[in-house]
Amino acid sequence: MPWPIYLALKQLFPSGRRLPFFTLISVLGVGLGVALMLVSTSVMGGFGHQVKTMIIDTQGEVQIRGRTALKATEALEKIIASVREVAAFGPYAQGVVMLEFEHRPAFPGVQGFDIARIKQVIPLEHYITEGSLDDLDDDSVILSSQLAYGLGAHVGDKVSVYSPLMLERMKANEVLLPREVRVAGIFRIGHQQLDSSTVICSLRLMQDLYGMDRLVHGYNVRLKPGADPDHAAAALNAVLPAGAGALTWFEANADFQAVLSFERNMIFFLLTFIIVVAAFSITSSLLVTVVRKTREVGLLGAMGGRARDVAACFCVQGLFIGLAGTAVGLVLGFALLHYRNALVALIAKFTMGQETFVKFYQFSSLPAHTETKDVVMIIVFSVIASTLAGLIPAWRAAKLKPVEALRSE
Amino acid sequence: MSDVVLKAIALSKTYPSGDKTLGVLAGVDFAVAAGESVSIRGESGSGKSTLLNLLAGLDRPDAGELFWGGEAAHKLSLGELTARRGRFLGMVFQAYYLIPEIDALANVLMGARMVGGVGPVECDRSAALLKRVGLAERGHHLPAQLSGGERQRVAVARALMNRPKVILADEPTGNLDERTGDEVIALLLEVCAEQQTALVLVTHNVAHAKKTNRQLDLKNGQLGHG
């Protein structure tokens, strides 16, 4: 082993002696930074992953949309089915309606699905909290949880639906009669926007409300397991007729994804400063070491140690602190992630109470999803920052002249 | 003088002192042969350590020539001198300068580690040297666990590790009591003689100086016989 590495290791982890305080603090500093970065990126990744699951569970991995409403013909569906990656698909139509229950109005978005086919594409039944998807027919709707709560409607109640088509008829002096529909169920997805103001109904009811005849706004497509959404969307776009196009779940929600990605990157960027601060503390501690060991540095020169090797000895100390700190940080970070829900419960218990916590933050368990590339980025960043932290002390040590260093008091 | 291992001709050194220059060495001639021991005495500030630093190539003379073996060391850069120093000479200091984080054996081996590497031969030699200086049982003790005399013995063993041609010892007994100092000097002289290593001993102690083959005095920047 080259002597600068040997000496660096011995100075950080001396044999037969307790771990020096400087080493302990420096390693812990880097470790805490790494742990914090790992936990925060994993939790942000968890939210992103949860949102992705929610989007795919409500829209499918790919959505086919028409520039105008599409005619749901057998020929079009044959074209969609011809793409190898497609496992199942179902038409949808969407819009906005006015809902009224006991003189309480609401203006939710409405999604109409082909009930017979929807289960193969979207696992809606997983999100039904009251009632049943099987009870949904052309004279009933399923309300999102907060919408039902706001209206005071329960399963079995009848709500009135007013569509934009009715307004058109009203202009023509026709009598305005709302459509009375039964509440067949209540769902909760876990996404504030969807849970607050969404109605699910049959495709036929939606087509009736909007006077769309057999037209649809598009298709939700479920892909075969392992199929790449980008590849599938490209394959669909290659065969779809003009006026229709396929978008991946990511493209269909590009703005939302961009916000999520921005938040995640900002948090990552801000947390890098923790490691930068830790690196500065390494620089400061190593500088003190260089001053404390001035005569030792002189001795190394007197024994034939070249200035660059003396410098390497201090630089390598930064590297080893980075490696040890990163290892400690990864262990700590993964342990925190493992026990995150217990920790969140504990924090909630001592602050606002768990029920309030769930009510305001919409989750009872903290999601986490760790991406390998994030872990690699954290490791590379912390090791490089720690190694660079050793450069200034190393430069200072290399500048010391042995004859002056040996003479120093 | 074919066995001369270290030779200096007309070495001069001055230091700036305010607006003036302070002459420390004024044309010092010096030579030491293999296996020979030479002591240099002088008052504090007479330039003994400066001379030793120039002989060790740690500092540059203002004028003069220096030969390490047959090589004109004064023509080498400080970097080249550093590269050759580890093999050509060993140094023993008043304050021992052992590395506190490693044990006695590792301190002795450090010399070998810095000029090449450590293999079984070097490990055997370091153990033999420690045994020779009477510390066979203390090899795995850290410097902090050793007495002053023991630390200086480790420093002597370390200086001898790479079979240097010359040992430069700068007041090696300055931090030791009289008896321990005598023991260290006796040891230094013995092992240098055994290994045919030249010894240049800078000391204030007349008795120690007298034990060397030649005694020199540094006065007014010049070396004379003591």
C-alpha cells in the first residue's frame, strides 16, 4: 500500500486507539447529509411513484385522444387491438356537469367509462370505499369522497345532474329537466384534485348528458406487463388514423410531472448544501491537523517523502472520510426509510394527532421509492465533495518546507 | 578518500535579519567516511542545525558544494534530493518525531514504506533492528506508551532501516536524562559501526562528543578540531 494511503488510514483510524474525535465528527457530518438526501429523495420519489400509480390506475398507461370527439367504431378498435403491447382498452368521455343534492350545488368533472370493459383497463374497484362498481348502471353515478361529503350525499341517494346540453336546450326555450341519478358508490383515490370533485358514470350516461351519440373523447389503454409506454404510444401513433393520437401517462400529465420533477430536483439541490457544509467542516478539521502535525510533515520530508505524497496523504483522508461517511449515511438513511411510518406516527402523536395529520396531509403512511440512480448520485456527490475538502489542507501541507516545519514550535 | 560518503566543500549560508544578512556558515569544509563517527559541537545559534540541514539536503547553501557518495548533490533540485534522501541518509532528532498513530514496529518500517515498499525482508529487518535497540518486546506499543529513551531507540532503528550511508543526529540526547542519553549514544555508535554507517552527531555534551572518532567545533561559521 502506498505510504500516503497507509498513513492517511492510520491517522483517521489509528490501531489500538479509540476513533479520533475529528474522524468521528467528520464521518457523522457526511453521514447525516447523505442520510438526509437519501430519505428526502426517496420520499419525494415515493410521492412521485404514488402519483404515477394513481394516474395509471385512473387513465391507463397510454391514452388515445382525438383532436375532436372520436367515433368508437369497430375498425378503430381493431387498429388499437392490433398493437402488440396493448392488453386491454376502453373508451371514455369526459366533461363538466352541475350536480345538485338537497339544494347544494357542485360543479365536478365527470368521466364516463364503458362499464363492461373498464375493469380490464382501470382497477377502479380498488378505490371504491362505499357501494360497489357492479351497481353502476346508466342511471347511477359514483362520487368522489370529498364531493359526496360536500354535498352530503350517501350511497342510495338521488342527485340531480345538469349538463351543458341542457343549457343549450334552455336557450331554445325547451323545458329544463335535470337527470336524476342514484349514487351507486363513493371512491377515494388519494389525490386531492380527483377526490374533491370527480364523478364517474357509464359511457352511455355521459354520451346522453353531452348529446354525443356514439362519440367518445378517447380510449384508456392498459399495456401488457413489462411493455414500455413510450414504445407502445409510438406503435399506436404509427397505426392510428389522422385526428387521433396516443400519449403516454407521462405525456398526458406532463405539466404535473414537470412540477413534481422540479420539486424533487430543488429538494436534492438544497440538500446538497448539507454535504457542502460537512465538506467545509472536513476542510477546517484537516487544516487544524496540518497545523498540529507541522513537524510530522517536516519529518516526512526529511525521510524522503515528496511534497505531492504529503499532499496526497491529506487528500486521501478527505476521500476516506467521504467513503466512511457515505457508508454510514446509507445505513442510517435506509434504516430511517424502513422505520419511516413509525417515526411519522410518533411525530404526529406528539404534534397534531394522527387523525388531524391524515386529514391535512392526505396520507397515513409516508411513501418511499428509492431509485438506484439517485443513490449513485448521492454517493458520487458526497465522495467527491469530501475529497475536494481535503485539497486545501493538502496544498497547505505540500507547501511546508521540511526544514521550516521541523523548526516550528 | 574513496570511502568518503558525505563531503561538503566551502558551504556558506546567510539568513536575512532585518535590513542586514546574518552569516551563519562561512565556507565550511566537511567530510565523513563510511563507518566513521564525527561529532560537531558549538554554542547555541552557532549554526550546527543549519549545517546538518544543508548536509541532509533539506536546505540550500548560498555557496559551496555537497557530495552524497560520489554524486554532486548541490547540483540536484530539492525534489531530486528528497527522492534520494530516504535511501542515502537517516536522521535522528532531539524530539524523536515518531508518528503517534502507529506502533514502534510500524514507525521503523515507515522508512522502508516511503522509499519502496514493505515485504517480508523489510519486516524481518525492522524486527531485527528493534531487537538490536533492545525493544523486541515493545514493537506493538504506540509511541505514547514508550519512555523517552525507548522512543529515541525506535527513532535510531527507523533511521537505520534503509541501510543509509550516513546518520545525521541532531542533539539526540537533548530530551533525555544523563543515563538514558549515554545509553542512546552508546547504542548509536555501536549500530553505526556494525553497519558501517557514517555518523554525524551534533551535541552539546562533551562526554558524548568524545566517544566519536573525530570531534569538531563550529565557531564563527567555521569548523575546527575540538
